[in-house]
Amino acid sequence: MLLSSRSVLRTLALLVVVMLAAGCGLGGDGGRASLPPDPSVVRTADGFVRGVATLDKRNFAGIPYAAPPVGPLRWRPPQPVAPWQGVRDATKTGPRCLQGESGDVEFGKQTDEDCLTLNVWTPAPENTLRPVMVWIHGGSFINGNGAMYDARWLVDRGDIVVVTLNYRLGALGFLAHPALGESGGVGNYGLADQQAALRWVHENIAAFGGDPDKVTIAGESAGGMSVCDHLVAPESQGLFRAAIIQSGPCQAQVGLPRAEKISSDFARDMGCADPAAVAACLRGLPAHQVDKPVWYGRIGEDTLSGPVYGTTTLPEDPMVAFRDGRAAEVPVLIGTNRDEFTLFAALQYLRGARQYDAGEYPDLLADTFGADAAAVGARYPLDRYGGSAALAYSAAVTDGVFACVAERMADQLASSRSVFGYQFDDPRPPTPEPMRTLPFPVGASHSLELRYLFDVGGAPPLSPDQQQLSNQMIDYWTAFVRSGAPDVDGAPDWPAVSGSASWMSLRPDGSRMVTSFGSEHQCDFWAGLPGR
């Protein structure tokens, strides 16, 4: 069949683009990048990709950074990508990693085991390489994905490159059965995926206009916990120069012996109990049987999967490493939200699992705080919270699990590096519709600050004051990515943490430094409880 003259010209144009890109060396040298002839086409180490380019930004989606972890590669460290010929379509995000339907708002749709892809957001090309933020999504290590986080605001306003990524979740990401590898070499497949993505960034990001020597890792919730792990994981060292920890309860890690016991029980429940055949049995199970989480820990009433310490990938509990001065010496920005746990209480209420009647309060405290329940109840009496068990319980978990843990980490890390602490404190942030029908306010709850950094959708628009706060937060975050300090002209000064003082309160009525973070969250009380 004869091609039309227009088709011939289009084909020739594409060939010219490919040949020019192949010959121009799209990477950078000494902080400079060669401008590509077609900004939508980039050459990676594995092959060409074509994304979407506009006048002011570019987006490349669904780029594989590791081989599909399927068949014999299930429950093994990520392997290199097979190079491809031609130009790979990078205009659509890849599938989400498998996640159980019970905690997935999309009920398991658009998921696959072949999910190890990342997305790159960049400003328009220029001759200077830009700093890079690698964003690790949250979701209790059982759900979520990188494509949820539209980074156009950070790119437009902050003039940085942003990478978001998928990593294996639940049992596929963190099962630590001893039959799956040599002693100490099991579990943490999802964490190893993140390391593989960071290595991809180091090798390829210059082709997209990013500086591989100016990478900041950042994450929220489980993503924040992952950042804590990378600060102490040997294979992560040298892959980043700064870190951002948002609402990361990094004390909720589990040791290898316990993880192996739980993983063995999981395998038995899957019908893989024969010690001689358990690895082959697990790797041979259909995907829909292994999309379930392996539960390692709890945050309040909520359970989570996640990384395992005492392993090759993560030899030490991050909290111990922080305390003893064995974390990477890079600048850290760390913080929490004023009312972290109300989100979890709201989800329990909306699911019908809890009504949070006053009579439930002692049992809630006992289930969460054990022998310390009476002391916690006395410190957080119902009458201080208008008789609301939901608010009293949420305040206790917010303080004991999030805020005071963040303060402790900040103080420990600040002994040998710059640490900048914050509290997100918008009392009425935009929330999804179901959260606006509750009998108690959620306030500045877990994850609600993300709406101020990313275009995540699903919530009402920001008010003018909230939009101003969003702009300010983007300025602070991207300044930290650029320089290791949140120094912004025209915004309140944000000095480093000093003791329990000097925390930035991020508010729509005017952000300000405060010295009351520790007392507001009763951190002296929590520090005095046994075992803390």
C-alpha cells in the first residue's frame, strides 16, 4: 500500500528525531544538559521514550525501571529492564501494583504484578540541570500508586523535576518467608524496588533535565516511613542528598523473627505449608490469591504491612539508628499534621466498624496502649474533648504515634545535620465528601496536606487563603529540594530545629514559627511512659 505524502513526511520527521537524539547525547555534563530537538522524546539507558510536551512542562509516564517481577522473579529483588527498540509510548501511566480490594478505592481495577514503572514531570528543557524530588507514595504499604500525585504545581512554581513511582505492595512487596531467600535476604522487595527506582534516577534523570547529584527523596505516611528506611539502608546511601518525611510513624517497623513467623502463617493459609516446596508453591499461586496484605504492625486500630529490619536490605531498626547517630548525614525536613488520627477514626466510623460511643473509650485505649491505657485516659479525658470518644482517642494516637515520634526523630537527627520541623495546621482543609458528614470534625488530618502540594483531586477547591498557603508550602518544599533549606524570599523565616522549639506552623491565616509543638502534643508525658 502506498503511503500518502503526509505519512511519508511524518515518518521521515520521526526518523530525523530519533537519529538526532541518538547522536546528541541527551544527558548532562557539569550541570548542563543538551537540549533535545523534540522535547517529547528522550533517550534513556534502555531505549527511547515519548511523553507529552507543552510549552511550559513535560510528562513521561509508565517508564519501566525494573523487569516485571512475575513468575520466577516474584519475591526476588528487582532485576534490570530489557532494552527495547524504537520509541516507547510514555504518555500513559502504567498499572498500579496489586492491592487487595478491601482497602482499594478502585476495587482492584487497573492493577497488575507487572507494575514497576515511574513517571517524570519536568519543566520545559533548558541548558541547566534542575534539582530532583523523588516522591514515594503512602497507603500503609498495601495500596496507592505514583500516578495519584500530579506534580504539575511543584514543577510550574518550583522549577524542579519530580519523579513518582510504583513499588510492590502487601504480601508481594514485603512477605518475609524464610524459604524465599537466604537468611536475612527475605522481605523488603518493595523497599528494594524503591532503591532500583533511585538508581534509575541516578543513571537517567539527566536526560530529562534533572541533576543526579541533587536528588531529594520524599514521602508521606508509608512513603515517609520508607524515607526513614532509606536514611539507614546501606544500598540507598549516595542516591540522595536530602530527605523529606511527612507524617511517617517510623517506629512501626517489625523485626525479622516476628516477620518470618507471620509470613509462615500467611503461606500456610495460602495452602503452601510444605517446607520443601513452599517457595515454588507461593510463586506458582495465581495473582488474585497473593494480592492480600501480610499484616505486620498496627497504628491505633489500623494494621499495616511494610519493611522488615534485621535483613540484608534493612539491617537495623531506623529508630535505633537515629538514636545512635547512624543515619545518612543529609538535611531533613520532617513534620506531621495537627490532627493526624482523625482520618483513621473517620474511616472506621464510615465503614461501620466503630461508632465511638463514650462507653467504647476505655476499650479503645486498652487495645492500643495496653498497660498504659489508664494513664493515657487520665491525660486525655473525654470531657476535654466535648465528650467525644473519637476526638479524645484521635488526639491520644496523634500525639503518641505521630507528633511526639516526629519530635523525637527531629531532635536525634538534629545533632549532626540540619533538620527543619513543621506542623500542618489548617483547621478546615478541603476533604472528600464522605468526610464532611461525620459527627466530629477531622481538622488537619492525615494526608490532607497533600492537596496543598499535588493536584490530587477528589476534594473541593482551596479558598484564597488556602491557595496562598499552598503556594507557600510549594515554595518551602522546592527551596528545600534546591538547597537543603526551606529559605524563601518574602515568606516567614524557617530556622532549623533547636530542641523542642522552632517548628513551623503552616496555617492559612499566616504561617509562623512556634515553640509549643512539644507541649501542645504532651510529648513529655509520652516520653515518660514505660518502653517509649
